[in-house]
Amino acid sequence: MKRKHRTGNALFKIGLRIREARRKKNLTLAAIAREAGLSKGLLSKIENFRALPSLPVLAAIARSLGIGMEDIVKGIGAGEVPRCQLVPASGRTPMRREPSRGFKYEAIISRPLGGVGFEAFVLTLAPGARRRPVSTEGDEFIFMLSGKIRFNLGKESFALSAGDALYFDGRVPHVPINAARSPAGLLVIYLLKQRDKKGNHENM
């Protein structure tokens, strides 16, 4: 019997639903963050799958958007979590994130692992790809699938090529730069930690 191939995207849905609800009401990040008592930076991270919000944070965001929390979390966490999950190449989902040029994210899977959010993407960087440095509320692991890049991490810079790997604290501002003439491919994995309203990690 053939199984349906679906990307596990429970954590992605949270960010997407918040972003869609905010844009539907023509509200800015700053306006919602102010109403919810959050920093604009934390709300942006939640919308871009770079932070895992706690339930009190989700409740505050829902109130500021004038929607019920069930509208954000509906269907998330329902049912039994499968022991294994196959995601074929055709099952990856293109995802828009921060403003950038030449960045193509494809979501492979996202799922909660206890108090940690696991997310995996394939990132393709076009020649000359550019983006402002960003930070993530958790740890990150990247594995170079193809090509060559320069990876800026805080004040450090690493030359990475196919087969290289890098694990780091995502809270340090970082950005990959492709100055080569050919595309570069990366496997990017996030281990996100829950944040409270003040942006502090919550104890699990």
C-alpha cells in the first residue's frame, strides 16, 4: 500500500498563519508586537520560523490580531506522531522568509521534539545571493551539499565548500554569501527553543 508523502509542517503553520492573519488585517509587525507586548524582532522570528513561541506568547499574538488561539494552532499536534516520515524531493515546500536576493528555501520537515522545535530546509543560493544577517532562537547546523560560500557568523567568517559542515549558536547574527559563479546548495537544520514574552528561553 502506497503512503501519502507529506512534509511534516506543524511548526511552519504557526508562523504562516500569524503572518497571513496580520497581512489580511493590513497590520505591521511593529503594531502587532506593541499590542502583544513583544519585541518586533521576536515576532519577525516567529513569522519566519526562527523562534518557537510559548503558549502565553501565542495567546498574546492571537489577542492582538483579534482571532482565537485555535485559529493559529488548529490541527497542530493532533493525532499520533509517526515513527518515521519519508519526504521525497518532490515533497519539499518552497518557503518565503526574510527579504533577500537569490535565497530559495524549500522546507523538508518540521516537528516538535519535546520542548525543542526541529526544522529542516534545503537552501539554494544563486550566484551573488545577498541578505542582511539574521539570528535564530536556537542552534543551527548546516551541511554543504554543493558549491562554495562564505559564511559570516558574528565577527567570524568561514569558507565552506561541498562536504563541509558547521554547527553554531543561531542567536549570533549570521548570513551565507555566494560570491561564486555557480549556485550553492545547503542542508539547514534548526533546533528551536521556546521563548517567553521577554525573549528569554523558557525552562523545559
